Amino acid sequence: MMVGYMRKLALSRIAIATSLCAISGFSVIFEMSCTLETLGDQAYGARQYKRFGVLVYTAIVALSLACVPLSLLWICLGKIMIVFLSLVFLFLLAFHIG
């Protein structure tokens, strides 16, 4: 991702969004696909090509099913962050006053 000249606040927002996407989605999908690599290498090395095909199709279905809740999470992430940040702000305000 390339970010041009922006204010500090905009850059911090982009950094938070990038981190949340990397943690909540990309790492989950990457780790699920890494398990296919391990199992697929074993099946292919043992010349079990039908099992390898089943593993590939199972991985495609599982990754597709995993993308649905992640997409919903990313769609609602703005609202979730507004609620979360308002709660953090109230906590900090109460801590500062008390």
C-alpha cells in the first residue's frame, strides 16, 4: 500500500486500519493456506493424487467460508471502532477526573 503526503492523524488512522486488516484477516487466511501446503506436500510426495485433490477442494471451500465472516467484520469495523474508542475515551476521562 502506498500512502502519499497526509497529516499525522490521517497517517495514524491508515496505520491502525492496516494493522487491523493484517491481524483479523490476512494472517488467518494465510495460516489456513499454510496447513494446505503441509498436508498437500505429504499427499503429493506419497503419490496420493486423489487425496491431494480432495485437500485442495476442501481448502478452497474452507477459505471461502472463512472469508464471509471476515468480510462482515471488515464491513462493520468502522462502527465497532467508534463504540470501542468512545468507551476507551470515557474510561480515560473517568480515570483522569478520579
